[in-house]
Amino acid sequence: MSGLEILDTGPLSLIQDLGRTGHLRSGVGVSGAADRRSLKLGNRLVGNDESAAGVEVLLGGLSIRAQQQATIAFTGAPAQAYRDGIPVGHSSVIALDVGQAVRLDYAPSGLRTYLTVRGGIVVPEILGSRSTDTMSGIGPAPLEPKVVLPIGPSPTAFSLVDLAPVPPMTNETLDIRVVFGPRADRFTNPESLLRGQWAVSTDSDRIGARLDRVGTDELLQQTNDAELPTEGVALGSIQVPPSGQPVVFLADHPITGGYPVVGVVADADIDRLGQARPGQHIRFVGA
């Protein structure tokens, strides 16, 4: 089988597309890329449909070798890529000949870099998606060295650009918009969410970004300790356990929960939050 051979994966490399929809009634979440915009951009650069599967690389460190001619792109966190030791552009189209290797450095900012390849990665679909859901275990296993990723047929369309001008990704404080509800009335001080800053905890992953309070601003206080009946929770929900430290649900979040949800992150800002590194500061603002 020809395709892209994995030489090194870095801390974690997963196959991701835009997720599996239509299965919430069966208890199966959507999953998919944590930064959907970056995956879509990479697919547009190589001429794919935006929903084609690529590789989500945590921090960097991925190395691959082409076993066939291929056209690839790296988007998202700006890890420097090298083709046979020579630097190549980020968010740009990269051509590979048979036997050429590409190595990805570790990103200086952002959290997840996306590798897309013309034709997409065509591992078998599970429930209509090739995404790896780290919470449920549905989907392909995390990538390992010597795995060969099969590439699909080249689409007939080509990208109109070889390089996409994208805003620089930084480690500065992120302003994240939030809509209060549905359980803001379960807190004596829901507005405290918008005061001061929060820091992304090291105990964060694709399921959720756990937040620690920065400074002396008060934590969120619930009106009482009574548990809520389990109810559905959406992508971007800000769930608050008794500790008062919020958890923002990301791509692999559970579809139900029992802690009250004080608010929901605006959909346009979820991808930015998916790129926030541990220790990076978050400031919530009203949408």
C-alpha cells in the first residue's frame, strides 16, 4: 500500500475530519478537528472538500515519508516544516516526490497543527466519519511510526492560491465571547466569569479546557449544592463543578452532564480556544 508513511508522531497525532453528525440520540458525539477552521483551510489549499480527513498534530514533532507523489499543506499552529531538511512555508502548498520526507518542528504558539493531503486520508469510516474520538475510543487509533496513511483519488479542482495569508497565532491573552445560560441562574455571581482572567490548565485535552483563576477575582459560586438532572451539553458549554473552576467543552466532550452550564462559547471562538496552550490566559467577554 502506498501513501504517507509515519516516521514519528510527536506527543500525539490523530486522524480528524469535521466529525460524525446525526448520532447524538445513540450517545455518540461529533468529535472532529479541535480547530475546524485550520483543517478547512488546509483542505482548500490542496483542493479537497473541506470535510476531508487530515492529521491533527499536538504541538508538533510529526515526521512523514511520501511513498507516492503527494501534495500537502500544514495549517493551524505554526510549527516550521522541513522537506528533506529544507524549510517550507506554513499554510502553503507543498509538493512531495516519492521518497521525500517532511519533518515538523514544535510550534512556538498555538497547540495543534493540521496536515492535509490532496485526495484526503481514506482510512475506513466509522459512523460516517474518520475522526478519532479520544473520549469514546471510536475511530482510528492514534498514529504510530510505520503506519502508512492511504491517500484518496485526487479531486478535479485545484486551489486558486499557493499560500494563504492568515493572522499570526500568538500566546497572548485570548478574548473569548460567551453567551450566558442555560443555567446561569444556578450561580450567585455568574458575571464573575467575565471578571479578570483565567488560565488554561495543564489538565486539559480534546474533551475540555479546564481553567484556573488568575489573580484574586472570585470563583463562580452555585446557589445550592443540589445536583441537576443529567441534560444535554453542546460544544463550547462552560460547565462549572463545585470547585468553581470552569471547564469549556471541546471537540470530544460528553453529550450529557450534571454540573450546571453557566454559558456557552460563541461558535466562532471555539476554534481559537482549541489552540490555547496550557498556561495561556483567557478573558471572557459578553457576546
